[in-house]
Amino acid sequence: MNWLKASPKYVVLTAVVLCTLFPVYWMLVIATQRDIFSKVSILPSSLTLEHVIDIFTKDNYMLPLANSFTITVTSLLIVLVFGLSSAYVLGRRTFRVAYKNTLLVWILLVRVLPPITFALPLYIMMNDAGLLSTKLPIILAHVLVNLPLVIWFMMAFFYSVPEEIEESARMDGASEFVIYSKVILPLVLPGIAAVTILSFMASWNEYLYSVIFIQSPGDFTIPLKLATLNSEQELTEWGKVASGGLVSVIPVLLTAVFMQKHLMNGLTAGAVKE
């Protein structure tokens, strides 16, 4: 009778999974249905790849994909380089940082405050520097959004690494950089994988700063391109929007799958023998 006790749990889990996956399935239905306004049903009545083909042939969807990929990967690399090193210094007791608690509060405020708070200062700075016509403002905006997340998230991982590991490496003559890059980082790979996925998703889907800083259609990112997929009558072309949304999910899924492998490897990457 154990299955009777477990059945309510599986019913709830099944309902949660269906509710989570239904928006993706509905996008798939809209993207593959020829005329979504004549007859809308749960099961598509007329399958077609016309909308998927049109976003690449007529709307040049490959350019926003390339722009989003360039901006996301560039900002992610900057965030990981500076975020991991900052979290290592702030999260290890061996480092004495002046006004550490105050600094942590300011870093947290950057994450807590609404992103629109920093839009005007960034716009003025980039305008005065003459950089609004480049991708640099949007890259720096993404760094601003994700850097506090990486620092606060990774501090807990660095703090949990036993200090005996560092002391053993120092006794063997390892420098601080070698300890950080060759000893500590392999032990926190699970955290790095998780924060990479979160930062990639946040940057890939970012819309607010794209609207503010991107001025040329040639620099459009995916969220901005999807928002401007209108017909000649200024009507939203839902088939193309759904197709573009499905295509934009693929890089996120690939990143999650790729980092999941590293996440599992990181769980057994390092061990301390007593």
C-alpha cells in the first residue's frame, strides 16, 4: 500500500511539471501552426515551419542571435574573472579587508535595487564618453547586474573550503595565485557551474538595458528583436515571436546541459585524505 501513500506526491509533481512545460508547448503549437487566428486548439491543426524559416530569411534573426551571444559571453567572462577573485578575497578568513561588511552591503544593494536605478547614470556616462553607438554600454550593464550575484553566491562556497587545504599548499611553496587557481577553484566547480547558468540566463534574457542603450537595429539582441516583430499593419506576428522564442531557448538549454556535466564532475573533483 506504499504506492497509495506516494500517489498524492506524484500527482502534485506531475501537475507542477505540466504547468511548467505548458508555456513551452504552447509556443511550439503557435510556431508550427499556419493560421493561429482562424482556429486555436491545444493540438495544432496545420503543421508548418513557415514561421521558423521566415524569421531567418525575412527578419534576419541570425544577427540578433549573434549579438546576444557576443554580449552575453563577453559580459559573462568579465563577471567570472572579477566576481570569482573578489568572492575569494571576501570569503576567505585569511584575507583582511578594510570595511569588509560595508563593502558587502554596497555590493548587495547593487543587486537589490531595481535595474532602472542605474540606467540614467550609465546613460550619462556612456554618452559623455561617446560609447552609445557601441556594444560596450550594454556589456557593462550586464556586468553590473550579474557581478553582485557571482560575488555573494560564490562567497559561501569559498568560505566552506577548509583552510587546511590552503595551509598545505603554502607549505609546499605554492603562491596565492596558484592556490586560488589550481587548488581552490577546482573544489568550488559546482558553485561556478550554477552561477554561470544563472548569469548566462540573466544576461541572455535582459531587456531593459537593451531598450535604453541599443540605438541601431544592427545591434538588436533577441529580446529586443522579438519585441519588434510586427507586420506591415503594426500587428504582432505571434507565429514569428513564438518561433524566435523557441530558437532563443536552445542556447540556454545547451549551456545548462554543458554546465550540468561540469557540475556533476565538480562534486567529486577534489577530496581531502585524512
